Amino acid sequence: MGHNANYLSILIAAVGAWIFGGIYYTSLAKYWLAAQGKTVEQHKAEIAARTGIGKATPFVLTFVAEFIMAFVLYGIIFHVGVFTATAGAISGAVCWLGFVLTTVASNNAFGSRRPMLTLIDSGAWLGALVVMGVILGSMGR
């Protein structure tokens, strides 16, 4: 991979995943909060209690995580050797199944979190990885 990587595609894939996550969680906010056992009012109060940096940190951290994921997914697609939207989507979905779903489910089980939270959060990562894969696969090397 090295210096010949398509860094623009990696950046665009991370941005695409980040935007997907924003749309996904906005549309499922009510269910996501209920899965955590919180009300909208409790959530708003928690956010209001944070500083400016505290409010931005989850968004910045998520983008950094998605950039790293896109970089690694690019490497996987590179080693598979097939840069197509379909191959990228499949690679993203397989990585989700093998690494993300298993990790989220395990962590949530030990944290005694509701199964719905696992469904919602792991679904967000499935969408993010498929979006990344499609972008990376479509943009090629």
C-alpha cells in the first residue's frame, strides 16, 4: 500500500461514513436513547453540562476512528486486489461481521446493556463500513 495509496479516497470514505452516522443516529435518536434507558430531557441535560470541547470530542473522535477504519479497509481491499463498489461493500460488511459486531455485542453484554443498543450501534458501524467500502472500491487505487 504505502505511498501509492489513494489518500483522497480514504478521506472521502471517512467523511462519507461520518455523514452516514449523523443521518443514522439523527433518525434513530429516540430509539437509541430508549435503548440506553434515557429520556430526551436527560440527554439534553448531559450535553448542556459539557464544555465546548466536551461537546465536540465525540464527533472528532468518531471522525478519527472512521479515518483509521477507512485506511485499514483500503489496505484490505488493496490486498484483495479488487477495487469495485461491490468488492468494497462486501469487504466492509465482512470486517463488520468479524470485528465490529462481535466487539460491540461482547462489550454490551458485559455492560448489561440492552440488546436494542447493540442492534442500533452495530447497525451504524455496518452502514459506515459499507459506505466506506463502496467509496474506496469505486475510487480505486
